[in-house]
Amino acid sequence: MIAKIKLGTMDIGLKNAEKQLINKVPQVTLFFWIIKVLCTTVGETFADFLNVNLNFGLTGTSVVIGVLLVISLFFQFRAKKYIPAVYWITVVFISVFGTLVTDNLTDKMNVPLETSTIVFSILLLLTFAFWYAKEKTLSIHSIYTKTREVFYWLTILFTFALGTASGDLMAESLGLGYLLTGGIVTIVIISTVVARQLKLNPVLSFWIIYIMTRPLGASIGDLLSQPTKFGGLGLGATITSVLFLFGILVIILYFTFSKRDVITNTIVEENESAESKGLIWQTIITVMVFIVVSVSAYFWRHNTLQNEIEQQVSTIASDKNTALSPLGDLSIFIKITGDTRDLVVANKLAEAATRISDIEHEWDNAQSRLKPMNGARWAEIDDAIDKVLRHLRSVNPNQQECKSSLDALLLVLK
């Protein structure tokens, strides 16, 4: 009987050891963060290709990405171990889907980015709370059960949705632009890395950086793809995407053959206890600091913008030439649209697609100033611009459709 008990105990021990050997996530290394940023940028470009170039629209793109995400998650959950290609393809699709969730709330349901940021922050904290209550750990090195894997991917989804909402809030609603936003999140990331060296909890530091790398990836992509006249490097979205995709493939192949990112029993045992030390009280303090700093910075920037808007409204009221426009002087947008229409009429569609990029850049930069002045009017023009972009950047642009959408845009601008 004793022998049988010992044998049973040995079987349980072997099963636990085997369970730990089939960890479903990679080890966190420098290459992990590089490929994560690359996946974010490539994912967004792929979504833009479906939305604009193939003219799927935001809803159609969301459906396609949602289906691809379900398929990739099916293979990820079905896998018996960590497979680099399956894992990182899933990250790409969940990053895009998380971004689209925020975009749909903003563009289709008119939910303010401030609201989205608060809601996704709460959902993320609740996910952590339920995860910890269920598993008694938030270890990122011991995702070897279905329950932990569900919590892990749900957390990643909310980090991308939150990263999108907070990044767009800073870059667009508060008018900081993606480059300055990228600089701010880089400072946060570096500060977190330094704090980690000073004994900040590894789980807490991991998820802070994970959230921040989403707007960082968007900023890097923007820097590389934007024309030089707008402060970018002028590589364009296509070349940038190809370069990033090549980088992703190289790193995945490196992971596949080197096994350098595979988590072993030793890694789990070394990290699981360390990842629980100080987690609760450090998280509470960090969340409080983030709230105080971000809320203070938000209201300071918001008040600054409000003062600028009030001055502009005052100018509009006193200027007879702009009194008819609720958004003030839109002559720059009218000029770009007119130039683009002339190129379309001349059947120079490639040149027209290049020229209309100017209105996209100028409109995004003006969003923080124009949208608060008249949200309905701004949304009307924004929808018209999106329609023009989809027609001109289509894989097979139609001259008449392009002309009609430009005529419609001119009509709402005047």
C-alpha cells in the first residue's frame, strides 16, 4: 500500500513537472520587446490596408480581423507547447483587434477617448484581480493551464485597447502628435526599466511596458512612414511594413531554431516566487501615481487647448470672412482637396493619392483644435475625408468614384 501511495505521488509529481515544461508563452528578453513593437506596427498597417486599400471599411475590417483572431487563438490554445510562429501571429491579430475595439468606440459610437481610457483601465485592473483571486499568482512565466492562458490573452487584449485609447488621447485629442507621444512613453518605459532594477515588481513592470509599447510602436511607424516634409523619414507605409515584417520573420526563425525564448522548469521556479513579492502594494502605489500625474497633465493640457479654442472662436465671431464656418478657416483643406480633384480630373490618380496625404496629415494635427469647436461638423468632414482616402488609395481606384468623393468633401468643407 505504501509503495502504491509513493508511486501515485511520483505520478502526480511527473504530471506537474510535465505541465511546467509545456509553458505556452515565451521568455521575456530584449528580442521579445523588439518583436512586440514590430508586431504592433505591422498589425496596424495590415488593418489600414483592409480598411482603406481594399475598402472594407472599419466594420468590415473588424469582422475580418475578429475571425482571424479566433482562428489564431484556436491554434494557440490547441498547441501543447509554446510555438513562436503561432504565438506571435496571435499577438499581431489581438493587437489589431484591440486597436479596432477602441477605434469603433471612438468613430462609430462617439465614445470619448477619455471614457475609453478609464473603462479599459478598470477592465484591466479587474482582470488582474480575478486572475490573482483564481490562481493566487500573476506570474508571467507560468502560463501552463487553460485558465491562466485565458487570463493572459484577455489581459493582452485590454492592454492593446488601453494603449490605443491612451495613445490616441495624447496624440490626437490633446494634440501632442505621435512623435511627442512616443517620446513621453519612451520616458515612461525607461523609468520603469530603472525602477525594475531598483526592485519594482517584475509582473507590474512587465505590464506597464507592455501597455506603453503600443503607442511607441505607432510612433515609430509614423516616424518611418511619414514624408520628410512632415518630419518623417519618408519610407512610406509599404516599405516600413515590409521592413518590419522581415524583422518579425527573422526573429521568429531565430526563436524557432535557437529555443532561446523557451521557458523551462528552472525559470519558472526562479521567477514565480519573486513575481509575487510586493506586487499588491506596489501596484496600488503605482496606480495612484499614474492617476495623479496623468490627470494633472491632462487638465493642464486640456485647459491650454480650451484657451486656444476660445481665442479662435472669438476670432471667427469677429471675422466676417470666416463667420459662416463653425470650424473657422478651412481654406488649407479646401486648397488641398481642390488640387487633388484637379489631378483626378486629369486622370493622374497616383499624384492625387500623394497630394491627398497632405490633408490627412493636416487634419490629424488640427483635430485637437477643431473637434471641440463643433463635434458634429468635425465628424461629418472626417467621414468625408476617410471616404476620399479609401477611394484614392484603393488597389484599383476608380476615377469617377474619386471625383465624386472629392466633390462631396468640398461641399462639406465650404
